[in-house]
Amino acid sequence: MNAAKNLMFNNYKNMELDSYLKEKLRESGYGGVEIQKTPIGTRITLYVTRPGLVIGRKGVGIKDLTTKLESNFGLNNPQVSVMEIEIPELNAKIMANRIGQLIERGTAFRRAAIWTLNTVMNAGALGTEVSIAGKLRSERAHFEKHSVGIIPKSGDLADRVVKVAVTNVLTKMGLMGIQLRIVLKNEIPTEFQFNEEIKEKESTEKTDDSSSTLDKEDDQNLPIGSTPDNKDTHSKPKKQEKKDISKQSNSADVVQHQNNTAKKSISDSDNHIKSNNNTNQVIEAKSVS
């Protein structure tokens, strides 16, 4: 078989499997399926809102589903796993099925559409659109469209962000088609923003790197046997050197002042002794005369 034909055949089988599971697991809140083929077998992951109904008591429900998938679709050793959907309001298939169930119970289609819009937007969607077509009010078919928020229609953004689901409802008036579009806010890529703080941080980092390189060069230029610690101890700042010089000059002045005072006191004492000797000599001369 050709590669293109093989791809088309696989896609057709997957579409049949999806439609079968949609009808089989409608009450369980079916939200989608992932099929992965491995050398061991086929791995099938089901996304539902109520996994307990799919698994059944003691795993009976999931065993019956596995045997039916293997017999009806020819899957090799299917391994079925069930996952619960965290936010079902943002799943297009689940919400489209809810609209169909409301219309089948007799709810007006406009009320069902508006309720769906409010529920989806309150769950955190960027935009929602509901299109309902068929015999709505009279024998003549027409359609109505209700939308809220931002809804991309074309381009790569629409393919990545918008989730589409289609379902059909059979009423007394005839067949009614429902199409639901949900725009997911989390799937939108973030916009580019230039942050000036990052630029300032880079400039400061560059200056720090340049200063560190200069310190390394100074360390390399040290003489043999010396260490950066010795360098730091011997190389003092200019202000510290000035303070040390001023302290030394002040101490020299104090010592010189002390020496001068000592010399002055010695000279004073010598003069006093000389004056005493002179007075004694005068007294002796008077007594002799």
C-alpha cells in the first residue's frame, strides 16, 4: 500500500473510532482520544469528565470496551487508559455535547447558547462562538451565531489557539447542527518585551568582570614569594598614608617640645646655682673687709 493511502486509511479508522467513542461514552463526558501505535500494541488514552463510569465496578466497563475495540476495529493488543479532564468548560467537545443535551431536554436553543457562552468565558477563555443551524423557529431552515470575546478566523494563530467541535441533535422539527469555537488563552504565545533592567544588570556585570580581571593582573605582577594578602597590607590607601604621616609628625613635635622644656629647666637651674655662688662670694668679701 502506498504511504499516502496508508495515511488516509489510518485517519479514516481514527475518525470511526472517535465517532464510536463519542456515542458510547456520551454520558461519561467524552472529551477526546489519543491513539499511539507501538511495537507491543496500541495505546489508547481516553479523556472524560467522569472516569468512574468508563472503568466500571472492578474494571468491568473498561474490559468490555477493550474487547469491543479489538474486535470491531482490528486493533492489535489495545491498552486503554482513562484520564480525567481538569477544566471541562474549556473542552469544545464536552461543551458542544452539553448544548445538544440541553436542546434535547426541551431548553430553548438561545438560552442554551447564552448559558454556554457565559460558562466558557467564566472558565478563563479568550473568546467563544456558538453557531446553531437547522429548523429553529419555522419550517424554513436558518442559522444563528452568538459570540463573545476575540476569535481568530485564519492563520497559524487560529490553528494553534482555536478548538472547534461539531455535533448534531435530532429534534421534532428536524436535524439541528451545533458548532462551538473556544479560544484558549494559555495557547497564545507571549509577546516580546525589551526590559531595560536586564541591560543595566549586564553593564554592571561587565564592570565587575573588568575590575576582577584587573585585580588578577595585579596579582600576577607581584614579586616572587609575595602573596595578595602581603600586597594588601603593604599597599595602603593614600588617605591612610597621610594619616600615618600626620601622626608621626605630631609625635616628633611632642618629643621635641619635651626636649626643649628639659633643656630650659636645666639652664634655669644652672643660672640659679650661679646666682647663689655670686651672692655667697659678695657676702664673704664684705666679711673680710
